[in-house]
Amino acid sequence: MKVAAYARYSTENQTENSIAAQLDAIIKFCQANNHTITATFIDEARSGTNTQREGFQQLLQGAQRRDFEGVVIYDISRGSRDVADWFNFRKEMQLLKIKVICATENLGDLSNPNDFLVELINVGLGQHMVLQTRQKSIAGVAVKANQGVFLGGYPPLGYDAVDGKYVVNTHEAAAVKTIFEMYADGGSYKQIIEKLAAQGYKGKRGRPIGKNSLHSILTNERYIGVYSWNKRTVKYMGKWAGGAANPHAVRIENAITPLIDMRTWERVQERMKSNKRAQNSAKYTYLLSGLVVCGECGAAYTGRTTVNGKNSICRCYACGNKYRTRTCKAKNVNADELETAIVNELINYLKKADYSSAAEQVYNELQKIKSPIKEQKQELEKLKTQLSNCVKSIRNGLDFPELRDEIDDLRQQIDELEHIVSTSSEVPIDITKEQIAAKIKKDAENINFDDIPRLIKTYINKVYIHSDKIVVTGGVHFNGCGDGI
């Protein structure tokens, strides 16, 4: 039988030597039973409490391609220490008609009640061991947390970790004070970032301090001396647990040397709450959502709402690459001004249009269309992959405000690109010139304010923003189909 070998070790009392021992046992087992190993999959220092392991996922992909007839593991615990995950894996392999074999223990027929019970007990013992270890580990960490001990990772800007304690970093502390004081006095994120850069301040990892980092700093209670641990439940048995408030969280006041006085802290928090209320009190509509493209780099523009130091709200369109990857320097465009200009031009066009001539032009261009949304689809898949990676990071316990901001931004871009793809066609459209002319005439004779969003989606195909000009391409959409002329 052609089989795949799978080996895994966790970080708990195991090393890469465990992989060698497992593979040695698997190879000897296969030689004794006339199995040929055609593929080997390995996961190093990965927990068995979830299936999101690179080697395991590659194993599943190989199984779906029918690259082998069986899978050989050292024992059940190497496959999984979670009862549900293990039996989901067994069921999937059974449906693919791929046999799962253990080199050190017998796996029977899952349809046999006795075999199933024995296997259930074995994998259940593995999960029981994990739960016991987890319980002891949490208890040990909780003891340290209740003592205000630094528990790993990067300490906040302004502090260093020395012998498990938070120690003030004088140079960085000055940057933190600048951030709080400027924001409390009405300074914008942009102004704060520019001043920090001018003074040579950088983040804990040596990178420039950005707007997402500022949000994390301005909401971190450690700067007023409050130590906290495990505030939210983000993981359980290696899986995403929702991020709800943790009833067992530790919060100790006056456990850390404060960098910010309470008056400044309260002014900052009140301003942040005020900005949030202002942003949530209105629904911001972007009429050109999904239609605006950067003429410099080709990325989609997205609608963004900002609140300045005077609590004034500003809507604008901004290049996605400018905010996502910092690889474009295209300027933001005021949304009110751009939308007003586009709507006025569209209304003028409809009122003055020669219906027959316009229909002829639209018809001819529609018949040329083959694959106008190929690039948008590629970009959509790229964004979906980035979103998936961000979500996986949170599920794996890497949860911080910057990452959630990135997720929100990616979701907005995905929504806009999905709209483009869903309202575009990859094949010539079966429509007559007369129908096109009739549609243009009907829309021109019945223009009203409530119909503006539909008219924009119908007649505007793309709005290209260049440094010195704006180029608009148009199109007529029938039944959700149609493309630019």
C-alpha cells in the first residue's frame, strides 16, 4: 500500500528528536507490513489540540488528491489530542477511502461499536492529559499574574522587562508622554506621528510609530499603573474562543510605575469616546464604493472617515495600498467634492445624451468584452488570503488592536471588490441597441435624488484618480451585468 507518514511533536518535554523516533518506528512498521512511504509530513513544536498545522493541512490536501492510500502515524496523540478533531479526521479519511494506521496501536473499524469505544477512550485520555496540563499551566501563570509579574512578549513602549518587573525606560517614556499630552490637547494622529518622527522616536521593535500603535498606547492602562492579564478569552484548546471578557482576568492597580497622570488619562479617554460616538452616530455612505481606482498603482480606493482635533468629520477616498502596504503615495480625495462632481457630470450627460449614438457605442463595446474583471478577481483572492491569515493569527492568540483594524480594512476592500465582480460580466451581453437606448432615455427622463446610487452603479464603470486628473469610464448595466465603454 502507498502511504503517507505523519509525525508531530509539541514544545512540552519534546524536541526534534521526537520526530526522528516517530519516523524510525513508522519506517520499520511499513517495512514489516509491505507499505511504501510516498510522502512524509511533519509538524514541529505544534500543539495537537487543533488541526491548523502546516504539515497536517498538507496531509489533508494530499489525501484529497488521492496521492496515497493510507496514512501512518506513531500513535493517536500525534494525530490529535482533541476528540472532535480526531474523529472528524477519521471520518474524512473514511469518506476518501484512505486508511488511517497507527504504528504502535491497533485502530479498528469505526463502524464496530467495540472498536469505536476503545478508540474513543484512547483519544479521550489524550485530551484529558492536555486539559490537566492546561489547568496546571493556567494556575501557575495566574499566580505570577496576581503578583504583577511580566509574563512575556514585548513590554509596552516606555517600559523594559527586568527580572520579571516593569522598569521605566526613560527615553521611551518621554515619547509616551508626548503622545498623551498632544492627544489630550487636541492633536491629530498625523501631528503626533510627525512630531515623534522628527524627535527620532520609534516603536519597541525599532519601527516608526504609526496610527494603529497610537490607539494601542492611548488605551493601555499600564501607563496609569494598572497591571492586567488575560482580559479576554481568545483561545480554548488551540481554537478561537470569541474574545469575550474573561471572568478570571487579573487587574491590579498601582502595580506598575505610572507614566501618565490621571487627569491627562481621563482627558484622553473622554476624547476617544467622543470621537467614537461621533463616528457611530452617522451612517457614512460612499456613492462611488467599488468604482474608484488609483491611477498611480492600480489599487482600489476605499472610503475612509476621519475625525480631526476639532471633532469635525471628514469623508474621503484613499488608495488601499497607501494604507495597507504603504507602497503608494497617492493623495486622498475629498468624498463630498468627488461625488458632487461625478453626479453633476452624470446628470448633464443623461440630459444631453443622444440616445441612439450612446446606445451604439455601448453595444459595440459590450460585444468586445471577454474578461474585464480578471485583475479584480486576482486582487480579491489576494485580499481574502490576507484576511484569512489575520483571522488565523487572532485564533492563535495574537490579538491586538492594530490587527483588528487591519481586518476591518480588508473586509471593506473585499466587500467593494466583490461588488465589482458580482456586477460585471465576463462574456458578451445578449442585449439589443434598442433596449440600451430605451434604458438611457427612461433614466434621463426620470432623474430623482433617491435614484442617484442606482444611476451611478449603472452608468459609471470606473473612476481613475491620477495626480493631475480624474478619468471616468462609463457603462450601462442590465440585470446586474455590463461593463465600461
